[in-house]
Amino acid sequence: MMFTTLRSGLTLPDAAILLAIDLERRQHRLSAKDGALLVSDGSRLTVDDRAQIRTWKSQLLAIVGYIAEQQVLELIERLKALLATELLSAMRDFEREEIAV
């Protein structure tokens, strides 16, 4: 069995990662609620899909958590950049006002 280590240090079996990618490619969305794994459009899942999901459930939950964490970190970085840009703009406006006085 092959494994991949993600940037956060999370190590997952390649089979679980490939399953998550395949499900997303087929327009299924993975999410978690209260420790349960949710897969959208369950009626389109095959018997094999369901078996693979049961096999890799804990790893799929870890992937969902990892993605959510990465999205939060990305959002924080975007907000920092936006705040820095706004702060810089406000400082420039203030300097213009000081010069104009």
C-alpha cells in the first residue's frame, strides 16, 4: 500500500485520496457533520463506491477536515492581504490629507 504525506503532516493511503478525487470528479461533494461522513447525490453512488467509502471512511473524514483547514488558512491569508491593502490605502489617504493641509 502506498501513502502520501500532505503539507500538514497528515499521511493517508493513496487509495483513499484517489477515491476522494474520483468522487469529486463525478460531482459528489464530501463533507462532515457531527463525525459523520456525508456524500452528496448518494443515489448515484455505485455498490463499489459505497464499499470503498465504508473502507476508507476515517481517511475520507481526515481529508474533509484537511481541506476545511486549508480553506480556513487560505481565507485568513486573503483577509490579511486585504487588511494590509486597506491599511496601506488608508495611510496613503492620510498622508495626502496631511500634505493638503
